[in-house]
Amino acid sequence: MLRFAIAITATIELAYFLTELPYPLRKMIHPADRGFDLLSMLCMVFVAPLLAVAAIALVAMGWRTRAAAILLGVAPLVYWTPALAVFIARLMKG
């Protein structure tokens, strides 16, 4: 049951990451915001979806359900950390 729930949640996260994919790509093509850099784009485009895919793979193979749950929790943090960092920097800049 836990494996099924992790697989469903990872699939939903992956679908969210892929539907939001044009945002970081558009920010890299038109860099009006200098706070959004290459590392942010890599986190949002590659690392977060890769963590969700790794969680799906671990659950599908029947290995390390706890590790898959941890990867599933880390993926949104990796995705949203660059955006939160830019927001906090703008607040501090005034």
C-alpha cells in the first residue's frame, strides 16, 4: 500500500514539474531577472524531476521504500528553493 501511494505521489509530482517546465526555460531565454541563474534552472529542470523518477524507479523495483519516500519529499524542496531564494533576496534588497 505504501509503495502504491509513493508511486502515485511521485507521478503527480513529475507531472507538475513537467507542466511547469516552460517557466525556467523562458527565464533562461529572456534573462530579465538576474537572480535566476544556471544553477536555479538546473535544479528546476533536471534535479527535481530526476528525484521523482528515481523514487518511481525504486518503488517499481521494490527496493528501498523509505529512500523513495525521502526522495519524494526532497524533490519539491529542490524545485522551490531557487524561487524562494530569489524572493528572499528581493525582500532584503528592498
